[in-house]
Amino acid sequence: MKRVVVLVVEDEPFLRMVAVDLVEEAGFEAVQAANADQAVRILEARVDIRIVFTDIDMPGSMDGMKLAMAIRGRWPPIEVILMSGLYNIEKDALPERSVFFRKPYNHNEIIATIQRMAA
């Protein structure tokens, strides 16, 4: 059976590595992007990404929230997990079929969310 592919978008290299390890330990395949622009290029090139796990606060032409909106418009089947250490996003401010976690996030909650989205 093919593993579910999760795109991890995080500009901070150490935090990106931690998130990638988390995704892989949960049994999923992780693909990495350092910012939203790189994430869009990956999404344009690959058809197997099912979930995007992205930070909100990133440099570049768009932050994680704008990335989530772009995913909703261009790749509607993809699920989105947003995270931030600076913001606390209310559920009604999130794009459809996305969830928000405040950093530092609980690894077990993230794994459970990815598993639910992948089911």
C-alpha cells in the first residue's frame, strides 16, 4: 500500500526537521519545503500530496495562511494543518477543511490529526 504523502512547510530548519521526523514516525512519507513559494512549486510538480502541514509565519511572497487559501483554490482535495507560535487562529478564520495548532504543538495531537485526515 502506498504511504500518504505529507508536505511539511517550515522556514526554520530545526523545526522543519522535527516536523518531518514526526510525520515519518507516524508512518507517512514527508516532503519538505522551506517556504510557501517552494511548497507551491512542489504541489504543481507532484500529484501524490494529500496533506500540507505548514507554519503560518514565513518569509516569501505568501505566509502559511495565504498558502492554505491557495491550496483550497487550486488543490481542493488536499487537507491542511496550520501552526503558529505567534498567532492564535479561531476556527471560523481558517480555510475550509483545515485545522490550527499553536506552537509548541502536541506531537500526539498532530499524529492523530494526520491519521484522521489520511483515513
